Amino acid sequence: MSRKEGGPVISAMDRRCFLRLSALFGGGLLASGGMISCLGEKESKSLPVTMEDDGTVIVRAGCPSHNCGGRCVLKLHIREGEITRIETDDRPNDDITDPQLRACIRGRSYRRRQYHPDRLKYPMKRIGERGEGKFERITWDEALDILASQLNRVKEQYGNSAILVPYGTGSYNQTNGRQTAARLMNLFGGSLGFYNSYSWACISRATPYVYGTGVTGNQRQDWVNSKYIIMWGWNPAEMRDGTNSEYFVKKARENGAKVICIDPRMTMSAVSLADEWVPIRPGTDTALMSAMAYVIISEELHDKDFIQRCCTGFDSSQMPEGLENEESYRDYIFGTVDGTPKTPGWAEKITGIPARTIARIAREYGSIKPAMLYQGYGMQRRAYGEQPVLGGCVLAAITGNVGIPGGWASGIALQADDGGPFWNVFPTGRNPVSERIPVFLWTEAVLRGREMGPEDGVVGAERLENNIRLIWCVASNILINQHADVNRSAKILKDESLVEFIAFQDQFMTPSGRFADLVLPVCTQFEVWGLQDGWKYGDEVIINPKIYDPPYETKSDYQICAEISERLGIAEEYTQGRDEKEWIEWAINRYRNTRFPEIPSLDELQKENTGVYSVPIRNPKVAFADFRRDPENNPLNTPSGRIEIFSRQLYDMGKPDEIPPVPKYIQEWESPFGEESRRYPLQALGHHYMPRVHSTHDQIDWLEEAFPQRVFMNPIDAQERGIKSGDEVRVFNDRGEMVIPCRVTKKIMPGVINIPQGAWWEPDENGVDRRGCVNVLTSHKWTPLAFGNAQHTIMCQVGKA
Amino acid sequence: MGKKQLAFYFDSTSCSGCKTCQVACKDKYDNGSGILWRRVYEVTGGDWIRDGHAWIPNVFSYHISMACNHCMEPLCLESCPNRAIEKKENGIVLIDTDRCMGCRYCEWACPYGALQFDRNTGRMTKCTFCDDYLEGGKKPACVTACPMRVLDFGEMEELEKLHGKGNEIFPLPPSHHTEPAVVIKPHRNARMANNRDIKIDNLEEVKHEQ
């Protein structure tokens, strides 16, 4: 067999190291493969590899990578093969050029996940009805044979495009999780492709219409140059958005920046980073942006020179050829065509923000230079979520905050100038199936794939060849918990005539796992080699050494895929003879040839034992600096080469009511201003909660103690309903119902409730969720341009249970 | 004074309430659910004012991360019938677990909820200031955990010289009871102790097991 086992690390150790460790730990532990690789000698730049009196070894490693916005370093204390304590990055010189990557409460609680009794331990197959959650233990051979034969069957019967390896970010370092299966499927002939994410559909799709790129962000060390920062629906202290983003904002503030936070909730970031909190009615961000533009333009605070040199479509003098009589941005703002000037008074009625506050913020943003308008992602996971993305970009452009230190172009803001971290270093290869769907429409592709075409966002084919017949769900809770409208998804998945086979591969039995026909238990990221680069930002590579062998009968994702690849007859192509550690060395080489020419070898990194290779940033790069200096010779990748305030491409789509060529406020399809509010008067949010990464960590006691799952409600709404803090309440709409305790708090706007997303769906016998999974309330309706999820657009009602 | 007295410093202005300090402490000492040697209070007050179509948020909030304050006049020590609590030379207040009978008088005496009963051992427990780390030249676990870098420690006199006095902040009781060895830089929203329109919003999260 040419493929190497990804198994016992002991075989990979050199003899000298083995002997040294043997002396330290005794043979028994090593015989069980219990310790990581060689401990190197201390070097001048490295942190000490300490050996405590009790035999504790310190290993610095990446925090297991899920899909939080952080990529952090843990300092593991290991004794007798067990992690006994978890600290964090302790590299000296914690300054902003290269700050410590301090883990948050989730990483620091990791022992409670690692040693959780509910970890999946054995392969299992379903014995009850699908979705019932009844399984029996089987052998790995049987399990892998089942999956391989089902893959072959579906491929033969329908073709590769009937296979879906769904979106999933539950295990997110380089030789882990979904991408290991994606590589296998690509070698197997492909599987149904998809684009977009559940995080960033609208912001990644819309930003390039303005800027021709998603690389619109300055490196974060530049933030300290800003004098005015708007955290618009942005909550870095809780979701992190790059380890240390909250810390960089703190530093900017210490350096004199005024910070305001626009958000329906008084978030952790609003409390700790902002000088002012401006609560806004959810889904009305573009109304506020438009009114700010009204004040900025009326009071001549816009940057006329920059607009003249670098933008197009601002006013009638700048319209694309042949569209001179169409509505420009200025026309929209002043109501030239629709008769409605977008004044602060107009926006007050929509946003709930006093007109005088709107005018003041506009003046501040228009006159304090340089200024950052940082867009969070929650507001784009909404109906017409493209509009606030475009609107924020346009505000940045008309105030001339693009291409300057301390400024911010808005939009998705990937890091200048190379786009930042790669994320997917592991080579998944090319998918031979050319058809791709917007990721959020996978249930549609189950129900009516063969009818789906461009009108449903399908690319690569006029119509899909197949409905989805086989789902291999790896490190994903998207089947049930994280997709919109849980009750609908459950009904679809229960029907075995639709999806004929579901395999589930994960570390815990999540709500998605309960709908599987086959369950494959995966080890944690402490039990397999791994590597991470930053999340959205960062100039570092973090290594995840294998601490010990997978326990019980768990295997790594890569190992499982490698064993399936043998059964599919493509083992050599799949593994290329590499085990996981060798793939990490391969990945480090790739970094050496691209972003990080100076990166040491894996051996050297291990000897240094810092857990991380990082490049200090002393001269942060500024996006669009060249363009701003000389737009003629550095044109953007837009049709005009300029910043497109008016987009001809959007105009040409011919759907001005839903996809206007300039950013507009559009009332959402579920809205407090709509008829639906008579029955369901409350807007519900499902924010990213500190104790979880999406649905990961929901079962961890230390995290639940710190941040219990609650529905948060303003005292005014609570009083109307006779609700007190601690009461069990019903939250419901036409799509579903939950009963959970309520926390009454002034830190949320009246008319708005919050059910932090990611709690695991726990339906009782009546189908009422008892844990608080917000997706029992959400809608699977998608946004018009990006075909993105609008899971935060929810109307509902609350009553005492 | 003149006596050595270690103290925690906490910058409330930039505390996000993420509770990484709380869990870093639990992890180091293997404290199960219900024991919170360090805990984070979410303080909220004010009201909402309707103004036409608009809402004016006359609302404020801040966080207080607090462990044992290793008081200069520790009531816990005085309350212990078996002299199981001692104040070390560096000012740290520690429980001698061998002497502790688990009578819980100290729990009632402490106005900060710092002394907590461990059901498994039948003994009282509390923050040790990570004295083992201090001996080894390291900082306390909570201090090095903070993603916002708002926790620190040092000699009380030095901290007060740097930051001024700072221990009259809700929800701390008036400092004269115990002379807590803590210096808190107040959040802009911090009101003085005993302000009536103010409350702990997350009471269920900070109440350790009774």
C-alpha cells in the first residue's frame, strides 16, 4: 500500500527524540502513541519548551479552527497524555505590529469539548426512521463500504452532480473537515458545485460592483490612524472578525479616534469600544446611509475632487454613456425622480433614529478625516442585503475615505494588498462538475434541481442535470440547524424518495447528524495534524501539532477520505503518498513560495514552539492607494475603471425594484411596516453569540454557564406581555415555535428581540424547540442579487409560555 | 500603609464582558460549573425615551470583572472560627483547606461573593491570585488571558499612583467595609455605588452556586 497511515506519530519521530521522550515519559505512554513529536532545544527567539517537575510538557498550538473570526494560539499543558490546562499565546513583545493571538472564552474552554462524554465514538448506521436519531454501532469496514458503494451507485444511476458535500465550517484547518471530502469528490468525477457562503453572500457579491474587487481593506495596523470609526452592525469583540480586531479598535480609540456603534443591540463592542451607541431598527441601514448622504451632499461635505477623479454615477454629469437620463445617486438622494428626498426626517420614521442624531453622525463622518465606516455582516444576511453593502461603499467613496491611511473603503474589506489569508491551502482540485448553485439554495436543488437555472442563480449550466440524491455532510450542521426554516428542512430530509442517502461525519451528534443514514466519528483537531492561516486578516501561519492519537474508534477526516479513496480506486491520486503531517509540510512550502518566503520548516516551527509564524506589520498597506494617486494608470476592475456609484451591470439586470443600479432603501419582505406585523410585531435577530462558533460548542458547560441561551427582550416589550426576566416564553411565527427563558434587558431596541444563533434544535413531541434554535423562525427566501441567505429578516411574536 | 499589598487592576472602559478571564481561571483550577472565582458583572441602567417616530436610548452599560479583592481588612478572615484564612505578607488572602471546616461563615461575611463553597470537597474556595504563578515569575491566569488587555496587577500603592483610587463603583459595596485591594478605571458609564437606576443585568451568570 503506497498510502501512509495518518496514524501513530511515534513512527514519524526520529530515534533520538524517541529516546529522550521515552526517558521523560516512560514507555507506556509512548506505546499508546500518546505524545507529540520531538521537543526541540531552546533557541534564542523561541519560547521555552518547559518541562515541569510533574512531567507536564508545554506545547503551543493553534486553537482548533472552526469558523469564528479568530485564529489564535493555545498553550497546552500536557501530562500523561492528557491536556490538563489551556493557556494562550505568551510570546513576548505584545505590540500592535504583531500582537499576541489571545484565545477567547471558546478556546479557553476547549478541554470541556475535548473530553466531553458525548463525543461520537464509533461508526453507526440508522435503524429507525430518518430523523428519529436511532442508530446501531457498526465496524469501520462496513461503514466505509456503505459510503463507497452509495457513492458509486449514485454516480452510476444519476451522475456526479447528484452528490452534494454541503457547505460546512465546523472543522476548518487545512487537512480537516469538508475540504478533505471535496478533494476526494473532485477526483471521483465531481459533485454539485456551489458558491457563496452563509456568512458573506451579499457582501462578497455586491462589493465588486462598486470596486471591482473584494480586496478593499487596509491592513489593521492602519486603524490607529483613523480619527472616526463607525462600527456599523459590527461586533468584533464578540465575533472577533480576525483575532485582535477589537484590540486594534481599542488602540485606535486610545490614539484619539471617536468610535460610534450603529446596531439594534448594545453589543459587547458598543459597550467596550464605542463612545456612542446608535440603535437602529433592523433592516433599515440603507435608509440611514441615504439620509447621511443627503446631509453630507447638502452641506457640501462630500469630496468633490475625489468623486470627480475616481468615481462615476454620482450625479447626472457622471452617468454612463447612453444612460444620461437615468436616476443618478444624487437624484435618488434628493428625490428628483421618486419625489422623496431622503432627509433625516424621512429616515427617522424608518430607522427609529432621531433626525438630529442622523444629521450629526453625517456631519461627523463627512468632516472628520480620515474616517472608517466598517460594515458588519449581519445587516447583509437580510432581505435586500446587497443594498447596505453598496450603500456603505458609496458613503466611503463620496467622503473620499478610499485609498488613504486611516480611511476605509467599506465593503467586504479583504486585506490589502494580497487579499490576506488563503483559507483553503489544502488542494481540493478542480470540480469536473461545472454546475454550481448558490449555497443557500441546496434544499431547492433537493426538491427541484432539474428545474433550476440562471433564474435561481445556477451557473455553469442552463438547467441542473440532477436533483440532489446523496449528501455527504462533513463538519457541517447545515442540514438542519444552520439552514433557514428547520421544520421545512427536516420535512425535506425525512423524505427518503428525495435525498436517498445521507452520510454524516463529525465529532458530535448534532441535529444534522440525527438525519443521517450513516454516522462516521471524527477525531478533534488535537488528534490530527493541522495548519491555519488567519481568518479574514492576519499575516501568520499557525500550526496544530497532533497531540495524541484519535481516541475510541474516531479517525481524522483525511484518514476517512483516504480509506474511502482506496475503495473507490483512487487512493494514490488522493493521498499522493502523504500523511497529514506531510500535507502540512506541503502547505508550508506553498506559503514559502507565496505569502511568506521566510517561513521556517515544520521541524523548525516545532522546535521554536511558539505555535505560530508571524510577520510583524510596521507599514500597513492601504487598499486603493495607487488607484487614488493615479486612477488613469491604475484603473479598477469595473467596467468604467472607476468606483461605480451607479452600476451599469446592475442596471442591465432590469430589476430596478429589487436590484437598483444605485443603493436604495427597500422595505423588507417581512417588516414592521408590513401587513405581517399585525400578527408578528417583533423583529427577531439571531446574532453570533460569544459562547459558540455558529453551532459549535453549544454543549459546553463552562460556556453555557457564562452565556446561557436566552431570548433577549426590551423591558417595554416585556411589560406589554407581562414577561419578567427568567420567565419561559414562547417565540413563534408561521414557520415554527420555541420555548426558552427570557432575559429582559435595556440593551436591545424596543420592537426587537434577539435569539443568539447556533443553539441545537431540540423539538419536543409537539415540534416545539426547547433549546432556542433561531432557525425554527427563519425563512428560506433568498436575496435578489446574491441569492444569499436572509436569515436575520424575521417577524415573530412572543408570549408567556 | 507601607505594607506590601498586591492588587488587581481592571480597566472597565474597554472590558467587553467576554469572560475569557473567568474561564481561564476555571481552567487553571479545574473549577466546575457553579464556582466562579473570577466573574464578570454586566451592569445596565437608564431608560428608553419615545420621541415621535424615534427612540432615544438613554441607556448605559459597563462590565466589572472581579475576583477576590484580597482586602486590606478582610472580613472573611475575621469571620472564620477556625482561623483557616490567612493574609500573606504580600497581601494575598488564602484559605488553608486543611483547616477549613466548610461552615461557610466567610461566605456570608464577604461582601463580594469571592468565597465560594465547593460541594464536592465540602470546603470553601477562592481566588489565590495565582500565587504559584507569581512565585514562578508569571502573571495571574486571568491577567494574561484578556483579549482586550484590560486586566493587570501590581502593588496597590503603585497602581493607585498610576490610576488613582478606583473601588467605589457599582456593584461593589462601599470600600470602607473591607478596604478592597483593587483599582478599577471606571467606564464612562460608571455611576457611583448605590445609584438607584442601575442593576446587574446578568445576575444568573454571576451568582455562584449557593
